Amino acid sequence: MSVPLQSRVTFDGRFARELPELAVAWQADAAPAPRLLALNESLAEHLGFDVAFLRSAEGLAFLTGNAVPEGATPVAQAYSGHQFGSFNPRLGDGRALLLGEITDADGNVRDVHLKGSGRTPFARGGDGLAVVGPMLREYVISEAMEALGIPTTRSLAVVATGSDVQRETVLPGALLTRVAGSHLRVGSFQYAAASGDQDLLRRLADHAINRHHPSAVDADNRYLALFSSVVTAQASLVAQWMLTGFIHGVMNTDNMTISGETIDYGPCAFMDVFDYAAVYSSIDHAGRYAYANQPLIAEWNLARLAEALLPLIGEDQDAAVTAAVAALEEFRPRYSGVWLAGMKAKLGLPDDVADGVASPLANDVLTLLQENHVDYSTFFRGLSSAARGDARPARDRVLDVAAFDAWAERWLALHPDADAMDAVNPVYIPRNHLVEEALVSATGGDLEPLDRLVDVLRRPFDERPGLERYAAGPPEDFGAYTTYCGT
């Protein structure tokens, strides 16, 4: 069944056409009683969709993949991946379909992708389905990331399918319509490399260059330049995660994009109390993807990308390895540069403050937060009051007052800019207890808490009266928090 889109949207099937070895044509499962749970109207309009159409029966058929627009070519994408360090040569979209590509109002090519659309040939033992809570979690967190200015995939809509899904209990099924710069992953290159088909690997790399890193075309070695560009993009992305206290939870190589966007919001969370060892994911038993490990894991994942690209980087493998290692060695200084610049902004430090002064100041305040079990986001937002002469909002959160005072004396001597701090330190993040409250309510049929939460998170830096509960940390009885993949 095809559907004429009442919009300015034209679909293309470029990925499926250019890389057929990585695309299995497939059809979404029927959604017996689709009901719209969330629609990202501003994103829809930016993409050229007619909002009224998306809310109609025909629009819901499109959002669930049951009516395919002209030009769309639904495919399940093939990729490999290191999952918690172990290589799986054949993963792929087990419960997802790429409908195709469209062009947004800025002229950027964007994927339109379904998540929870049913079993595909890559499903293995899974049922290919998704439920309301995890799909709405991705909607909430990705919108928060967008508002915080962190590169991210976006959620266009979440639709309840009308089907029941068996998890620990029977839960209402749902489907997410996701928008991304692309769904090219490190695992995509691992799959192509493992196939032994160097022509496929080259076409995939050229596709990625044209899609995301066109400056590589003019480089002496375009494939080395592609790798260097991905290193730069991921160094910046992970530094931004660390600056906001975001923990992805499952940084497998199939969850790292070539574009540098955050993707696959599964067992993710934002830290409340600062803790380098923070882990929320129920499946991360050893803490491989703990908060402090995220830069190291990103670097490890990029090393796997380098291995996949070696045949393209050069015929002389020793020389190719040397070049790739040199490019990978840029990750740490690039990450550190973005992170330190971000910390200087969070601390309101003038541009002329030397890195040698700013770096120990930043590390020392994080040690202070760790040792005193201080809420990360609330502390940094309150710190601007200290720059204005009232230290209480930050100072009162630290048990070791003498240590805070000693640190603050060093910091205040640098004349921090309070207004600049408020522009980068959010008042509102997706507080775990509020996210859970919203998801439980939505699963039970009440969408008001979810809509309210998303509305607050879309303006994270603007403090507004009456929203104090959205800025506060969890109540004492909330307890330890655990997140789940939802599969």
C-alpha cells in the first residue's frame, strides 16, 4: 500500500540503491489500532511534513510503515558490532526499517527510520517489537539533547500500535519514527570489511564521505581523511556528553555513528549525583560503559573503525597502520580541547584564562563533587549565584565547606561571568525520577506528564517560575536507578 504525502516531502532510496549488499527489502508489521502518542510538530514542519496529515489515519499509516510513500524503499540495514567487547559479525536492524532519505528545510539529507516495526531477517531471537515506555524515553531524551545543543538523532513521532507485547509483563506496543543524518555506524564498516568485498567497503566509504564529510574528497588520502573526520566528530560528541553528565549506557560499535550524532537511546540516563563510576544500564554489569569510561570506549570503537578502513587507507598495510594510528592519536587532544573549553564555559572563565590554570580548577571541582556526593547539574547552575555574590546555592550542597571555600577563592579570583554560565549550565535536564513518572503515566494512558516534561526540557537554560520540581534532584525515596534496553 502506498500513500501520497500531503506535504513537500520527496523520498529517495539512495542507501538501498547504492549499497544493496547492506539492505534487505522488508515490510513493517501491521499496526492494528495505531494511536498517536507524541508528534514532534516543529521537526515535522522543518522536514516539510504537513502536521494535519501526520495526525490523520493516512499519516498514522505512514508513521507505522503500513503505507509506504512514493520513492521510499523500506529496508533493514546490515551491520556488525562489538557488543560489550565481543564481535558479532551479523547484527543489523532486527526491529527497524529505513524508509529512505528526505531533504529538510536547510537542504540537509535526513534518514526516516522506523524502530519497533517487527521482526526482520536480523532479528535473531527477538520479536522485533517495541513498547510504549522505551520509545517515549527516546523521544524525551533526544529532544532534551537537541535543546542542549548536542548532536543527536531526532524523534518525529511515537505511535501506539494497538498490539500487546510480552516483556516481563504484557505491555502496550509502540513504534518510533526516527530522523537522523544517517544510520551509518562503525558496525556498518565492520560488516563490509568482514565480507571481504573491498568494492563494497569502498562504496560505503564514498557514500559516507558524500553524506557527512565531503571535505575528505579533496584530501590526498580521502579514506584516511574520512577516518580523521569521524575521530573529530566523536571526540566532540563524547566531550559534550561528559559536560552534561549524560551516560549512553551501551556504547557498542553498532551504536556509534559516522555522522557524530548520538543514536540508540536505550539504557541511557543523565547523572544526578556526580560519580565517575556511574552506571545505570541493567546489562552493564562490569561498568564497561560507566560515565568516566565513555571517552576511552569511544577511542576503542574508533580503533575498530580504523581496522575496517585499513585496506582503503593504503595498499602497504604497515604504512596504513602507521597513518591510522597517527589519526587516532588525535582523539585525546581533540576530546580534551572540547571538554576543557566546555568546562571553562561552565565555570564562566574569561577567554584569556590559560588552560594550565583552568584544567586543575575544573578537575578539582569535580573531585569536590565526587567526594561530597553533590548533584552535578544543580551545583553548576547554582554556581552562577556565587559569581554574583551569593555562594549559598552551590556552597550549601557541599559537606566539606572549607574545601568549597578554598576552591571558590581560586575561581572567583578569575572573575567568572555569571550570565555566560547561565547560558550553558541547564536548569532542567531529564531527571530520572521525572522521566520514569512520565513513562509510567503514558504507559497507563495519561500523556499529560510526558507532554509537560518535554515542554520544560525544550528550554533547558531558561529558569521559569512554577517549574521548581523539574529542576530538583530525586526525592530520597527514589533509590538506585536502573535503566533497560526495552527489547
